[in-house]
Amino acid sequence: MLGADRPATEREFMFSHRTTYRVIYGDTDNMGQAYYGNYFRWFEIGRSEMFRSLGLPYKAVEDNGIFLPVAESHCKYATPAKYDDILVIETSIDSRLKAGIKFDYRIYREDGTTLVAAGYTKHPCVNRQGKVVRPPGFLTEIIAKITAEAETR
């Protein structure tokens, strides 16, 4: 059985979304490699674009009074990203976390097969007062919908 802090396997993903990003010069260090902290920004791009693809931009989540702060994050670096590389950011929802949302990420080179990094972030649902709350209906409905779609594939 996988531990909750390990990325889910393909079979455990409820939904997967891909988006691309070109590494800019400002993303790199003096060795020409992407600065390690940028990978977490690319994770954020992945989850924001995933929400947008579901018809629920992150701004709409906040407009509904729910915020998803990062409570835990992890990144395992495999191959350095370099200036002008096109990266494919694959974001998936891991269904095993019940009290919030866990996103798993895999970043590939443009070929879609060379792994650059993999990781995850865990997010509790927090209301406007900063209190942790159960995931609201509009989020659980979207997760249930994409779970059903994933099971039919």
C-alpha cells in the first residue's frame, strides 16, 4: 500500500491534466539550470490550469469563500530544466485524501517522456476566517464528476 506522502500511480489518479510552460531566462541560475524553487511555481501553474479546464478557475473557488493554502509540498528532481526548455506539467488529483485536496505533479520535457521532476502538494479547505472546513459541495461535486469520468476510461 502506498503511503499518503507518495505520488499516486496512474491507476489511482482521478483526473489528469497537462499544460506547457517555457523556461525563461529569469527561471535559471548562473549554471543555466532552473532554480529549484521554480518547480513549486510550476506546480501552481499546473493546478490552476487544471481547475480552469474543469470550468472552475481558482478565482471562482475563492469567490465562493474557500481558499486552498499549501499545507505540505514535496518535489523529487530527476533531470534539470534549462533555459528555453518546453516543459509539460501533468497535474492529477489523488483521491486518497479526504479532508482536503492532494495534487500530484509530474513535469516532463517537451517529448512527454523524459521526467524532469515529480511531487505533490496537499491543501486543506479554509474559509474566509482561516478556519479549516470540509470540502464544500461544489468541490466534492466536481471531484465526483471527474472520478466517474475516469472510471469509464
